[in-house]
Amino acid sequence: MKLEIRHWQMLKALSEFGNVAQAADALGISQSALSHRIAEAERRIGGKFFEKEGRRLKLTPAGNLITQVALQTLPTLARAEADFEQNAHLENQIVRLGVASYSCYYWIPDFIKFVNQEASHLKLRLVASATQNPIVSLQHSSVDIVIAPGYLAPPGIISTPLFMDELVLVTPYNHPLSHKQFIEPKDLSEIQYYTYSQTVLPGFEYERFIRPSGVIPHQVEVVEMTDAIIELISAGLGVSILSKWAVNAALQSQRVSSTQLGKQGIDLAWSALTRESEKKNSASKQLTKLLACWYKISSLENNRL
């Protein structure tokens, strides 16, 4: 590598502050030293990172590309150091976990209790940012496991099946549609409909239920937080199609109701996604096995009720 860590830190600081004076203060060096560092890095790499725009520095197109890498990589390195320090002094192994597509964590306390009983050296850390970009989060090592619905694992990612779920219509509790055995797309035509994302995801409601019918809800609003959608539905302001597992806590407390989609229903498989490069007995692989085991036990217990 032609650049050293101090050069990457320099790029990050200059990107964040936009001028030499503030970036130098943040790095704990003089403005002159920072100017020399910029010149040294540009000599090593054979090109310009910045061009002057008044008193500020503006990234060149090539400088912008390499700075984006610095912004992604340095936080990952900092987290790795923090984890090492913690694991070196304690016999714990931290595993970062996120949930794709739906921000639901009602099940976490029970799972942590299970992990503490079965493998107390594993410590769970939740990463909420993994919800929106699960594959990128795994590839950049900002998360170790992502619980994901309906995903086909790309190269470099392993998918471990966890449990079967279903997509359901979620309505206010005791809503007229909740008394139907199942609903059809036409039932959504004149009602306020909340969708979790404008992106058409393969295997979800738009592809498998709404689009084939040709009936599109007229009143659609995007709300990108599961909890917020539940609050709106509970207040009687509309309906949505969501994972039944994701809204289970609200269903149990009778804040909302759910209804099957179509005569056959629409299933949804959930999996644990991990990096293929992880060692066979890594902390993330251990936790993935515990996840699969815990969901199997939970499913058996629910079937007995």
C-alpha cells in the first residue's frame, strides 16, 4: 500500500471539516504539518486529492472516490480495535446483529437469555443501520449477522434458514377487514395504505399479491419504520401488509389485527446471513446456530399452545 493510516485519517478529517485549519485541529497537528501530509500523500499516489475553491478545499473526482473508502473503512477499524480491547480483557466475543427490512426487536430479551444459558461468552450488539442495507453492512463488516426475510444470498454470503413466516394485512384491532377469512387486492383500493418501502423487493407483497391483480391502492404513503406504521394503524389511520413475525408483539397486545392475503396466503422465509469468509467456529457462526436452535424451540412451544 502506498498510503499509511495517517493519510487515510487525513482524508476523513478534511472531508468532515472542509478546511485545513479545522482538520489540523481535529488531527492534533499544525496546519503546516497537514499541508505537508497532503502533498506527501499526493506524491505517493500520483494524483491530486483536492483543488482549492476559495478558502475551502474541494475534492477532485478521484479524491472523492478514495475519501469514500476512508469514511467506510476507518470506523470499521476503530470498531475492530474496540472489540479486541474488550475481548482481550474479558473472555467475551462480541457479535453484531441486525434485522433486515423490518425494525423489530421485541424478541431480543428472550433470545439473549437463551444465549446466556447456552454460550455465555457470546455477547450480542444490535446494529440498527443494517436494516436498510443488510448485504452492504455484512460486506463492510459493520455487522456480523443479519436476520433477513426472503433474501437470496449473493456470492460471499451464506444463508442459514431460521423459520417460516407469512405476510399479512395489518389493520386496526377489530377492523371490518380483520373479520374476513382472507382479503383480496381490491379490498385495498379505497383505503389508506402504508408501505414500508417504495423499492419493489422480490418475494414480497407487491410482486406476489398486488401487481398480479392489477389493483393498486390509491392512497399510498411510505413510512420506513415498522413501529411508526404500527402506531398509525393502531390509531385507525390506515392499514399495511407486513411480516406477521415483525408485528407479533402488537398482535399479542391486541393493538392491531391481521388477516391472511388471498386464499392460499403468502409465506415468507427468514434466514440468518453471514459472511462466507468467517471461520467454521467463529462467534458469528456459533450465534447463527443458536438462532436456528432457538427459533426451532420457540416454534415447537408455540405449536403446543
